[in-house]
Amino acid sequence: MGQPITVTVRAGASPDIRFFECDRSLTGMAIEVYTEDSPMRSGDRPPDVLARRLLEARARKVTIYSNVVTVEAPEDVWPALEPRAVYTIEHLFEFYGDDAGWSFEARGVEPEISKVQ
């Protein structure tokens, strides 16, 4: 089981954008960009998994570069999406690898995200 990631949130210049700064790098030097149509969305690398989870939570676009996750979503979904995104990022490495199945359910754990809404 990995350690939680520490996340700091900053609002973007547009009300649709949030920056989530992490205490560790999530990618190499490549900029990873995900939308609903992204072929990488089905990958199993940590940034792929994170982007998939955020897109399923109603984000429109996710960009990950090193330790910064930039999320674009409609302004009206941010009150629910921001705490969910923080929780999702914080716990990304908690259940890691093939045995974990990249999910709380695969580990038989009930995620506490239902409390964060």
C-alpha cells in the first residue's frame, strides 16, 4: 500500500480550471492530456488511471505534467468535483499495481469519497 499524496488546490484564471499541485511527480517530462475521446484514457499507468477517474467524476479535460494536475470542468460542478478530485489524487497510490486492480473495490475497501460531497 502506497502513501497518500499531499495536494494543494489553486483556482485558474477561468472559473472552469483548477490546478492540483502534488508533493510528488505523477508523470515524466511528457505532458499527458486526456478527454473523453483520449485513447490513453484506457491505459493502466498512474496518470491514465487518475485521468479516467477524474473524467468519470465529470471533468471535461485533464492535463498532467510532472506534479501538477490541471482539470477543466463546468463551473457549476466544481463544488462537488473539487473535494472529490483532491480525494482521488491523494489516494491514487494507496492501492497500486495489478493485484490491487487500481480500485478500492478490488481491495474490498469502501472509499470515503461518498462522505465528501
